[in-house]
Amino acid sequence: MSLSALFIGTYAQVYSYTGILVILIMILVMSVRLFTSRRRKAYLSLTVAVFAFVIQYVLQIALALTPDKPAGWADLFVQTLEVAAFVMINRAIYQLYNSTKSRHHLYFYFTLIVTVVLAAFRINVPRLFAGSPEQIATLEQIGLDLFLLLILFVCYLTIPDRIGQARTYKFGLFVYFIVHLSHLVNLYMMEEPHVFLTLAELYVPLLYYFILFLLLFERIVELMQASYRSSITDGLTGLYNRRFLLGRAAQYIKHGYTVSVLFSDIDNFKKLNDTLGHQAGDEALKEVANIMIEESEDIGIAGRFGGEEMVILVTDSSVDMAKFAEKVRARVESDAGVTVSVGYTKSRKGITAEQLVAQADQAMYAAKTTGKNKVVKYSSNMPAASKHALPAER
């Protein structure tokens, strides 16, 4: 077997198309799993598009293995399917990040209708034009080829700014453009196919479909991260929720680390809601939460325990809790337009995470009942709070 036959001949086509099929089948498996578990239109669109690509390359392998037989309708179907599948895959990528409206569906179906019309034009080329068989064969393909080039540019101009992986998507379109441009130059401008252009036609598509695989994989990772993040944080403030913070405190205590807890409660919060409305209350919560996040950076984590109660788990044992608690209180008063009552305590041997937080809550309650807008350290002779130490998360 010659080097030419090995790298650009019939078997080279089969090897390339088979490699593409392997990538497409991996994408297809992921998209089917996503659709069956989440039932989103984007995953259905992705599944249909990838399945169309799979059919296209199966047919191309069959055509490559039977070069002596006239392609006829099979070649027409492959070219039409290539354009339709490309339209569908780009629509699916858009839907992975956006909801589709009526006009988007209109654009999509209009593009498919134009594709079918151009396919019908290809069928009628021999009746409409005169020329040699080679000229007619070339003319038959030009409509769909130029339309695919137009779709490439439209996708490049309209989709990247609306999705989360714009650079990767643009690079994928550029790779596809190289493939299609190589095909156009080889077919319409060269008397004989150029070796390098043929190599690009055969092997660069592997890179394009690998980029598609990366796009989908990265989107799955993004969704998993978002799902996990939403399960451990409060939606309004972005603070960790009570379950996560207690679990993290329990881990530190279990491994023998000394931790401290700062428990704060916004003063007169009900009055703020009643007089200025819930929107003002929400803004106050977010302002205080941002302060808690900033002040706890590098020394611990901040969480919301429900309502107006926010907690900082301090994992740095070198922090002076009296100074730190006062700093938090003073900053809330100066920056957030509200005040907080603050209690704090430090872990000791034999204490649980729940008990530690309850002690800090008890100290906060003492601050609340002795004047508000102050800091109180927990002591063992401190009277118990008259409310639940760990109120239900709201």
C-alpha cells in the first residue's frame, strides 16, 4: 500500500470517519443520559443533532468502501444531512445556555427549509444546466456548500456572546471553517485535489468533534458545580447554609482543631421589614452578608442560619476573637446602615459543633438583651437564651 493510499486514500477516509464516529458516540451517550435525567429541550436537540452526524458518517464510510458504485441519492442525502446536522448542533449549543423563544424556532425551521430547497435544486441541476458530467456534478453541490459557509459566519456572529464557552466555541467554528474551506478549494478551484487540502478535509474534523465533546463535558461540569453550590449556599445572600457550616465545624472539631464561632443577629430587623418593606430587608441582609464574606476570607467561612442570623466559623486559631468580633460589628454599623448584636465563643475539648454554635448564640442573645449593637463573649455562667439555640433555617 502506498503512502498516498494510506493517508488520503479509501482506507484513510474509513479511519478518519471511524475516529469521528467514536467521538460522536461518546457525545451521543452523554446527551441521551442528560436528556433522560433532566428532560431539557437542549439535550433533546443535542441528541438529535449528534444522531444525524452519526448517520452521516456511517453513510460516508459506506460510500468510501464502495467507490466504484455511483453515489446518487446517497451522496445527496449525506450533503443535506451534513448541513442540517450542523444547524442542529449549533442550535443545541445555544440552548445549553439559553431558553429558546418563538423567533429562534422560526430561524431554525427556516434554515432547514432552505436546506431542503437547495437539496431539491441539486436534484434538478441536470435538467436546468448543460455541461459535462464533471461540471454537472460540481454544480450540484455548490448550493449547499455555499449555504453551509453562510451558516458558519452567521453562527460566529450571533452565538458566542450568548454562551458561556465563547472562546472554545469560536475555535471550534474556526476549525470547521478550515475543513469546509479546504473542501471548497479542492472541489471548485483545483483541477486535482491537493494533498494538504485533502489531509485537512480528512483529519481536521477529528479536532472539531473533539472540541464539541469538550464543550459538552465542560457544560456538564458547570451544571454539577452550580447544583452543588446551590445545595450548600443560601440563595439570597450567597452564604453557606446551616447544614454545611455545622458539618464543616464538626470536621474541624473531630480532627482536634481549635475553632471559634461568631454569631450575629441584625438588630430591629422586623421593624425594618415592616417600615421599609421586604426589599429593604433583603438589601440589608445582602450588605451584611458581603461584610461577613469579606471579613472571614482567609480565616474561616460565613453562613446564614436563617432569617437575620449570620455566623462566621473562624478556623484560624491565632485570631483575636474579641478584636475580630468588634471589627465586624463596627463595620456593619458603618457600611450596612444597620447594627448587629454579636456573640462569640471558642471550642474546647469534648464540645460538639451544635453545642459550640449554641454557646455563641447564647452570647449573642445576651448582647441583644443588654442593649444591642454590642459584642459579648460566651461564659459558662451566662443565663440561657430564651429562644431556640438553633432556629429552623428559613
